[in-house]
Amino acid sequence: MTNYSKLPAILVLEDGTVYHGKAAGKIGTTTGEICFNTGTTGYQEIFTDPSYYGQIMVTTNAHIGNYGIDEDDTESGEIQIAGLVCKNYNISYSRQMADSSIQTYFEEENLVGISDIDTRSLVRHIRDKGAMNAIISSENLDIDSLKAELAKVPSMEGLELSSIVSTREPYFYGEEGAPTRVAVLDLGIKKNILRNFDSRQVYAKVFPAKTTFQEMEAWSPDGYFISNGPGDPAAMDYAIDTIKEIIEAEKPMFGICLGHQMLALANGIRTQKMHNGHRGINHPVKNIVANRCEITSQNHGFGVVAEDIEKSDKVEVTHVNLNDNSIEGIRLKGKKAFSVQYHPESSPGPHDSRYLFDDFIAMIKA
């Protein structure tokens, strides 16, 4: 392990704002859309969530790395974020279960980061100005050349990224003799979603993002799950077409996060880029069907257009965000299909919404 804590690094935002800090992780340069997460725990789960692919993550919690890295806490096979921005970068750790330090982990995974940034100031800036691209460098400190490199980075809007992070080959998860079989369309799935299915006696077959309905149906599943994932949902015609076929075939279906947006698009409801998005483990959501509130874990930069749902005769709202009234859950009228924008598997985070997995299994068996 190399201690780079005394080496300088620079963060440059698309609007020209510059922050000076210290190098964290691998020495190098990285670009992506900058966003922030308000969670107080779970940095490793954030790093490895495929929904964050292509994004530079700002952590609002002051200390990152203080409980080390445990291989069992990953949500995918590798780090998915494009870079990290934090206040206090803790190479030393005290957790007995940890396998390594965050510095060793970042070096092995080739992740570039920057620490000793005033993250309060940065988050307020992003909150007010909205999502934008950024560049971090600990090898090039020339601001003009970094701005020139940053200008070449495409906007997240219009990017199709799920096929990049999705599995290349189908695989199975759970016990083969389980009573329920679910076909999973992997648009960037988190491991804990599969763990939640396994704990409910579900045998899952996980398929690549561009798998057709016919290919999945050949396995004779009892239901279909559409996963979370990165990028612009409107750029994913292949998945929209697949979901339309699942609906037409009257198959039970459940979607989370990007899967929620895809279900909406398959029913003529548009999606839109949000000013900042929702990323954290403390978002209040009201289940308007059950008339109760849930504290939820969220990670999304796009949302569904509420006005389109109001005009739709196919879809009804089941959940709303109590912070901004954005749509957090929908279901199809007369169909066995529903979705939520947030993450009921939430590891770490609140478990208020785990009932949704039970609802899906009950819907399959009904």
C-alpha cells in the first residue's frame, strides 16, 4: 500500500469551479457526472452499486474508510463509481472483519479520488446548480488542460450504460429446488436483491440486459424481475420492447429503480433527468395504498413524469416521495405488474420496504 495523503489533487467542475485537495486511491485522472450521497454508512455498497457506473461520488459523511473493506459487503464484482470525493480519507481502520484498507482496495481497483475537500460547500454548489460533469486528477494539476479534457465528456442524458455493467452470460442464484422461479433482467443488479429473493425460496436465473422475452420465457419462469442500473432509461429501447412483451403475455413482473422507469416507459410514460436526483438512505416515501410512511434507500438521477401518469388509463400511483412529491411507485391496472423507484433490498439502510418482495411472491402465487 502506498500512502499518497501528502500529494495534491484537483477537482474541476463543468461550470469551471475548482477545488484543491489531496490524492486518494490511485494516482491518475478520472471523469464522470458528479453526484452526492447523504448516507452515513455503507460506503462500500455505494462504491460497488452498478447504478453508479460513470459517476463521481461525493460522500457527505465526513469519514470514509474508517471501517475498512470487507469483501462480503460488495454489491457487484468490482467498483462501479468513476471516482470519489470525500472530506476525511481514513487509510487506517479498526474493524476486525475488514479484509483491507480503502487505499489498498482503490489501488487494486484503479480508482482515482480526492480528499480534504470542503464537501459541505461542494454539495451545496451541486444542489443549487444541478448535476454536471467533473474531472479529478492527481497526475495533472494544470487547470486549463483539465477543463479541455472535461469538455470532451458526454452528458449522462442519452447514455445507455446497462449493457456495459450487465452480466455477459446467464447465471443462477438460489436453490434449484425452490418453489418459485424468477427470471431476472440484469440492467445492473445489486447482489442484495438476489439475496432477498433467495431468502424467500426463489430460484433466480439472471439474464444479460439485451436478452429477449422469448429467451427468458424458454426457462419457464413464474415471474419476471427488472433490475436497477445506470444511465438514461429513455436510451434503452431494447429493454422497453422486452417489458412490453412481458406485459402483453400477462406475466407477473416487479421492477426496482431503473426497472421502475422502464415499466413506465413501456406504458407511454416519459422519464426525465432530475436536477440532482435522490441518493441516500433516509428518504421518506408514502405508500398511499396502505396509508403508511417508509424510510427508504434511494439512488437515481432520472424519474418518471407525474403529469403523464395523471393522464394514463393504464397506470396508477402507489408511492410518492414526501420530500418533493416525485413518483416512487406504480402498478398497472388489471395486470400483475408493479415497480418502485427506491431500493427495498437496502443494504445497508432501512428495511421498511422489504415487504415488496413478499408482495411480488404473493402476486406470483395468486
